[in-house]
Amino acid sequence: MKILVCISKTPDTTAKIAFTDNNTKFAGDGVQWIINPYDEWYALVRAIELKEADAGTIIHLINVGGADNDPIIRKALALGGDEAIRVNSVNTDSYNVASQIAAVAKDGGYHLVMTGKETIDYNGSSIGGMLAELLDLPYISHAIKLDLSGSEVIVVREIDGGEETDKAALPLIVSCQKGMAEQRIPNMKGIMGARTKPLKVVEPVDAESLTSIASFELPPAKAGVKLVSPDQPEELVRLLHEEARVI
Amino acid sequence: MSILVYIDHSDGHIKKQSLEAAAYAAALAAQSNSKADAVILGTPPTDVAVLGNYGIQKAYTVSDAALDSFDSQVYCSVIAQVAEKVAADIIVFSNNANGKAVAPRLSAKLKAGLVAGAIALPDTSNGFVVKKSVFSGKAFANISISSAKKIISVNPNSFGIKTSGTENAVTENITVAVPAAKTKVDAVNKIKGEIPLSEAEIVVSGGRGLKGPENWGMVTELADLLGAATACSRPVADVNWRPHHEHVGQTGLAIAPNLYFAIGISGAIQHLAGVNRSKTIVVINKDPEAPFFKAADYGIVGDAFEVMPKIIEAVKKLKGK
Ligand SMILES: Cc1cc2nc3c(=O)[nH]c(=O)nc-3n(C[C@H](O)[C@H](O)[C@H](O)COP(=O)(O)OP(=O)(O)OC[C@H]3O[C@@H](n4cnc5c(N)ncnc54)[C@H](O)[C@@H]3O)c2cc1C
């Protein structure tokens, strides 16, 4: 089986969120970059588990971005991918990124394409679905479990207020979230091995962008907390009822 | 211009998030002097007429039983055909489970720019710009859509379920080709008797400060009294004190209830990311230096085990129980 895992680069979860260029660009200088946690912990680790269960499985990683993305791609390879492809392009919007991935995936013979459920920076949840449509493949989003059973895939996805179990044939596109796998730390052998694994750079195809970021804003600061004495907790209930009017 | 809103339903009723999407579509229509119609797939819910209260006069139904099971590819194809027939140029979804699965597909199919997770109506004073939350709740982005066709998915609990009409919506059944699904729904497992976190107006949440799962009675009792959903911090779900679906934060669910009531949670940046869009935040923590107090509206610096029973008593009194 051949799996393609989509890897995105995001700021670390503790990174300071600030903007430059008249609030049109994320201030990335000095920021620690990581593999988008959903891509790493769930999509990639689950793919690695499938390979551990069936040694014939091949895992390719794909990232759309510049050469400054190579460190996070190497880290993903250290965790377990076999080889990586970087589409040498500047991310403009989800549609453009999905078009770039589709161009690579189209003739790649992949049985399974896995993404994280969303990136922690743009929170779009869009790449998997767009890719599925561009490749005319079925798509199951927000999967919390994925198992192979013969030629069939059994996927449990989160729905509003519950779970749904789906069966599908391959090829299939799945977006992954918590439940799929557990976070892993790359070991020394993996890190050494990653240096010599192929990281192929391909040039982007012509693709449109349908959206652009006009500006960013930071949320207004909170007015400050109103503290209630621990000796009078019922006062808190009164405030929530009469002042905030939320209960 | 014409607007089409996709209405999701389950157990014979329109989902709350879809009423919010309907209200959004109606407000967008009012703002742009156009009209908003709805599209409903599968055996129609019993309460289609109610859409009229939210400003939708007409609902197109594709009442093919094959659509009673969800498949993103089939739904996308059907909605695209309906959108074409009614000449819709803006399509609105709720950014809920099915919306997240279908809206991006439809965006690629129609080459319609998508803003996933909109929190306000578009600003059309200079182009078509929609505000959404980014960096997991730590900032907002104003996204400009440049394509002629547009798709907006509305974040649950961000616009409000606003009413704007009194007449019943009329239904028109519409026939389109329903392709065969390549995925098959085998089982649906709803968590009975619980309010889904993403829909809840009040959320009571517990952290590692509660010491163990045996102490969750104070969380669930308060939640029951307030008609609230329950949530927890990540380490609590990681050690299985609570189920994974309760985990909120940067790597869990992002929620925006009217009231988020946090007990024994420190308020780490990754936790705040998922909850800081809540309208009112209450923090109960014994450490005055807990970072959560900086993001809170109300708080008590105190021991949850002493404070919570008194709070529960006061709420009981308030609710007349
Ligand atoms: C990449 C990454 C992603 C993450 N994603 C998430 C996420 O999505 N969601 C999330 O929640 N976390 C996430 N975390 C973890 C986060 O950093 C914190 O570790 C976590 O939120 C802490 O959980 P907590 O507040 O329950 O526990 P603690 O940090 O242990 O805090 C417990 C709190 O309870 C208080 N307390 C103790 N006893 C009492 C008492 N008797 N009465 C009242 N208060 C008491 C303490 O003062 C303390 O503030 C993530 C971390 C990383 C690195």
C-alpha cells in the first residue's frame, strides 16, 4: 500500500501571535516552527503504524512551501516517512495548495491520502476536501480511527454529538484527529536515517487562488477579571445571573 | 445575487447550527438586497417550515432516501446541481461536522472561494471580505474572496440564531441526479442525553486540579443544573479521567459558548486557544497566579472542593430546585 501524508508547517503552540506590514503578515521572525500537530500526531503516526503492521507499505510526505520548510520535513522523515516531496511554492490559499498536492498525487498511485483535521494557524479544515474533489475521490473528514480490513477501510469519524462508522474502498482521502494515534518522539536512529532519505523538490503547477488575506486583527483585551471572595461563592452565582445574564 | 444555505438535520429535526447558518444567510440577503433559499437533502425533517422564522422563505428538498446516509462526494454533487438550478452565487454552510466535509469539496468543484469558520457577515464596502478566527482563537483574519462564486461556512455559536420572519417557509422538491456513494455509513453512535459540546451555550469544564475522575461529580452536577455540556483539559483526557471528545483547546475542540466555567484548570496558552472566544469565562482556581485569571471575566481564588458545593447550592436555589 502507498500512503501520502500531507504535512504543513505552523508556528509552535506557544508562539507569540503578532503581525507586521500593516497587519497583513504573521510576524514569523524568531518564531519556532513545528509540524502541524494534527498532521504529525495523528495522520503521520497512524500511517507509520500501518507500515509497522505491513512492511510493504510505502509512506510519502508532501509539503507545499519554500526551502525554509525543509527542517520540519526532515523531522517528519525522522518519525518515519520513506521519502518526501516539497512543492516549491509560496502558500497563497487552500485552493492553491490543494491544487499543488493534487498535481503530485494524481499520478502517484496512492491508496490513501492522509491530512490533519486542520492546521493550528489558519484552522481551515479545507485541504482534504478540496483535494478529494480535485482527484474525484471519496473523503472522510475528522477521523478518530482508521483500520484496514482486506481491501476495505473502516473509518470512525466525529459527527455532531457522536461518532459514525464508515466503510470505504481505496483509494480514499482521510483527515485525522485525536484518537487516530498517539504522539511519538523521533529516536536517534530515525534522526540519523532522515538525513539520507530522499527529499524531492518539484516546481509548482499553474493554479489559481480564490481567496487572500486582507488583514489580521488581535482580539480586544479583556477588561480584567472580577474576583469574588471564596467565602461568598453565592455572590458569583448572583453576578452570572444578574450582571452577565448568562445563567 | 442569490444565496443558498445548506440545512443539516438529524433525528427529524433541523440542527441548531443550521438555524444559525439560515439566520446568517437571511441577514446576508437583507444586506445585499437579494434572497436566500435553503437546500435540504434526504428525507426532510418535520420542521422545515420553521426556517421562515429565520428569514428563509423557500426550502428546496432533494428527498431521495439514498441521501439519508452522508457521503461528502455525493452531497457535494447534489448541492452543486441544486446551486446551479437556482443560480446561487453564494452558498452558506454551518462549519459543523458535515459542513467541514462538504464545503471545501464544493469550493474546489465550483471554484468558489471558501471562508471556513466565518464569525461575521461579509464586509462588501471594498470587495467581499469575511472575518474568521485564526491561530486557534488567538487572532482574526479578514479574508477576501476574489472568485465570482463564494462559499461561507459559519462557525457555530458565532453569529447567533437570530429570528427575522414569521411566515412558514415553503418547500419545493427538486430532482437531481444522485450518484452512488463510494463510502457506506455502517453505524451512527450518538452520545445519548448529553448536549454536544459544539452546540452548548454553557460549558462546565474540569482540569487536573480536580485530582481524579472520582471528583467529577461537581462538574456534572453543575452542568446538569445549568443545562450545560461538560469539557476538560487535555491532560485529563490523556489519562482517561474523561472521554477524548471532551478535550478542548488548541489540539482538541475549539468552542465559543456564552459561558465557560473552568474548575481547576491552569489556563495554559494551548487550553485558552480553544476557549477564549467564549463570551463569559469563569475561573475557579486555588492559585492566584494561574494564567487563566488573565483571560477570565469572573473568578474565585479558592479551593474547588470547598467553593463548588456552595456554588452548586446557590444555583439550585436560583433554579428553584
Ligand atoms: C503542542 C501542545 C498542545 C496542547 N494542546 C492542549 C489542548 O488542546 N488543550 C489543553 O487543555 N491543553 C493542551 N496542552 C497542554 C497545556 O500546555 C497544559 O499542560 C494543560 O492545559 C494543563 O491542564 P490543566 O490546567 O488541567 O492542568 P495543570 O496545568 O496541572 O493545572 C491544574 C490547575 O488546577 C489548580 N488546582 C489544583 N488544585 C486545585 C483545587 N483544589 N482547587 C482549585 N484549583 C486547583 C492548580 O492551581 C492549577 O492551576 C497542549 C500542550 C502542547 C505542548
